[in-house]
Amino acid sequence: METGAPISYDEKVEELIQGFDFDLVNRVMEYLGWIYETSNGVPSVEDLKTEARTLLEKLKLKPGVLGCGGIRASHREDGTLSLKFILTEYWSPICEEEDGEYSIV
């Protein structure tokens, strides 16, 4: 099987934008009355796409995770990109230290 040229970061971003269900996110936000101050109300599908692109662009040069207004973008060290819409999340206040001990953060 032939392999093509590696997919560029910008092409991966466009694939994510095309594949992500921004319509569903918009409907959920409408239902919840989720307001973005920058869009003077519930963000439109285009507003959500713009926010996702902005987050992914900020991650272009350095892998990591960024989020804003329920949208979370991530860029892993292996080049994998992802988008998520998060309604709720909880992180344990206990973390494992490098020496195997646990501490409260």
C-alpha cells in the first residue's frame, strides 16, 4: 500500500473542523442558554468553529491542551489533534508525585 505525504498541521485542523459536530454543540448551548460574551449570546456554529480554530492555532508550535467556553483542543506529542465539547468535568485533588508519594493539590 502506498503512503502519501504526511498530513500538515493545517490539514489536520481542517479535518477536525469538518468532522466535529458543531451543530450539536450549538443545539446543546441553545438549550442550556450557554452564552459567550464575545458573541453577545449563544455562539453560532461559525463562532464555535472560529474558537476551535483559534485554540488549535495556539497549539500549533507546542503540544498541549487548551480550552475555552466548553471547547477543548489538544495537540499530542505524536501529532494527534482532538476537539471535545465538555459540559462538566472533575479532577481529583490528589496527585501522584514522581517519588510515588501522593499529595493534595
